[in-house]
Amino acid sequence: MALTKLTTNLISGDIVTSVNGSSGAVTLETGTDWQTAIQTSNFTAVASKGYFVNTTSAEITVTLPVGVVGTEIVIQDYAGTFATNNIILTANGSEKIQGVTDDFKCSINNATITLIYQDATKGWTAADIAVVPSGVLLSYLVVAGGASGGGGAAGSGGGGGAGGYLSNYGTSTLSLLLATNYLVTIGGGGAFQSPQYARGNNGSNSVFSNITSTGGGGGGYNTTSPNLAEPGGSGGGGAGINNNQGSGGAGNTPSTTPSQGNTGGTGFGTTLHAWGGGGGGGASTVGVTAASNSPGNGGAGTSNAITGTALLYAGGGGGGSWTAGTSNGTGGSGIGGNGGKGAGSNGTSGSANRGAGGGGGGQDSWGGAGGSGIVILRYPNSFTISGLSGTTTTVGTDKVTTFTTAGTGNIQFN
């Protein structure tokens, strides 16, 4: 018979034959029964006991016993690692924790968790615990393929627009269900433009779940429709020819919030052949408009540290120049392709897996190819991805999975 109240006679040393009117064997409760063995793997707790739990190596799940009103269980973070590898609390059967049937976790280093069973309505309750989401909360970076630059036939080609750029890293998280298929598509870059008498090719879309980044718009090669610069995630730069100024293609097409890209720069042309292609639009800025003997640079890309290292993505391609003695347009943020400079100088390609635009062609020269896109996902390290093959690394308490191969497939989180 367990008792919680003793008379003062026992404390003063008198012999006690009954307690609170009850007689028989008496069990004295002396507080929490701490277990000396350090827990380093999943275990089932026992009422009225205390546990030192070491999550240095991995997350640990504690299964709670059948609840009895007033029962306590105490859990102590042995190594101060609950924030790195959480401790997970799961109730017995359909019993509750904090009034719900979900699992709970503690992610506070050096925490002492005192669980008390109140009743069937509230179940086990404690401070410093939080519900475990039923799905996975993640950050994403989705960059589409960049476009190729326009050819420089009888003029100077415009730079290719960067692929659309969409990311929630550092701002919010996306909640997804477990064991559910989600589509991943990596957009290819616009193909190297050959022959030179053509507008640049658009990049292809990249997709994750319901998030679609649009391929970059091809750079223009003259100012006669239908060869104007194309719209896209970021628009292609306009071509320069004679006295015409080829307009840049529109960016953020179709429209997204926040914007996925910017407009390409306008080309420049005179009868003196001081022609220059406009720069392709980039994720951060518009493509630069060309001036006399000065082709436009590609629009700047955007820096993102979702992988743990800040890298630039989605820079526009630089415009090409007609005359070899003039400057050529440089690719945005150093990842977009440079424009060709003079006769026989082709535009260079945008960086692969950065969604960068290709450079516009110089005089009678070809535009460079666009760089392929990329999808990167960052999520808690307690989850795994299956399905389409990617490369997974660990950054702090998160996993980062990167998909770089052009194509499409499904993934699941478990």
C-alpha cells in the first residue's frame, strides 16, 4: 500500500501502527528513482523513474507507460545535445500528451523534462516540449535553366535571360506530407545557338511540388518579329542592328510573388556599326541596356546559402558587340556567359546548375548556351528522401539534398 501522508509520530521516532486509519504493510515514497545507466537508444520509460538520456549520436524516442493520475517521469539531457538530436516522446496506445495524440519533442540543450500524468483528457504534460509536425518542414531553392544568347548575324546578339529563381530559404518553411510523391524536374539550359542567324533558345522549367521556376528567355538576334528577345523567368537581352534598338524580353513571366526574375536590357544600333546587344535579365537586377560600342552586361544573380555555402544563381548573359575593338557584355555575377566580341567571337555559355544565361554572339557569330537549372531541399536530419537520385549532405541539424541532372522524377519524405 503506497502512502503519501505520514503522521508526525513517525518522524519523532514513535512506533506507528496505523497511518490515516489504515494498517498493514507501509511503502514509503522517497522521490524520483534515478536510473544509473545512461540511455543512448530508444527505450520505454517506467513510472516514477528518472533517466539520463544522451542524444549525442542520434535522436532518441521515449515511449511513455500507461498513465496513472499523479505519476511522474523525469528526463535529463545528459550531454547537452537535445537541440542537435531531439528527444521524442510518444504516448502509450491512444493516450495523450498535452491533450493530443501527437508525438512531442524537446529541442532545448540541458533541459530537465518533468512529465506528470493528469488524466485521460490532458494525459502527460510537461514544460519545454513541442508537438512533432505530422509532416516535414523544409526550405527550397528552385532555379530553372538559363536561355542561350542570340546570334550576331548582321548585328549583335542579346544575352540570354537567366532561369527563374524561387526560394524560401531564410524566410519561411514549406510543410509537406510524409510518404507522398512530390515531383522534381531539373530544367535544361537553352541550347547553343547554331547557325548564328537565330534568336536564342529558351531554358526549360524547373519544378518542385507545386513550385515552378520558368526557363529564361532567349536573347534577340535582330529587331524583326518573331526574332525579338523572349520573355521568361528572366527575359533575354535585345539585339543591336542598324538604327534599331531591340527591346529586351519581359522577366517574371508568368508572374510570381516574390518575383522570379527581371527584364532583359535593350540593344543599341546605328548605321556606323557601333552595335551592341542588351544583357539578359538576372534574378536580382534587370539586364543592362547597351550603348554605342558598349553592349549591356547581364543582370545580377542572387546569392543563396541553402547548402551551407553562399553561391550565386541565375545571372543573365552579357550582350555581344559588333566591333572587336570595343568591350563586350559580361555575364551577370560572373556566372552568366560573356558576349562575343567582334567577328567570329561566339558568346560563352552560362554556368551549369546555376540557371545562368548564355552570352550574345558578336559579329556574324553564335550565342552561347544557357546553364542548366537546379533544385535544392533543406530539411531536418530526422527525415530521409527516397525516389529520384540526388546528393545529400548534412549541415548542422539539417540534411541538404541537391538535384542537378536534367530530367524529372518523384521523391518522398520518410
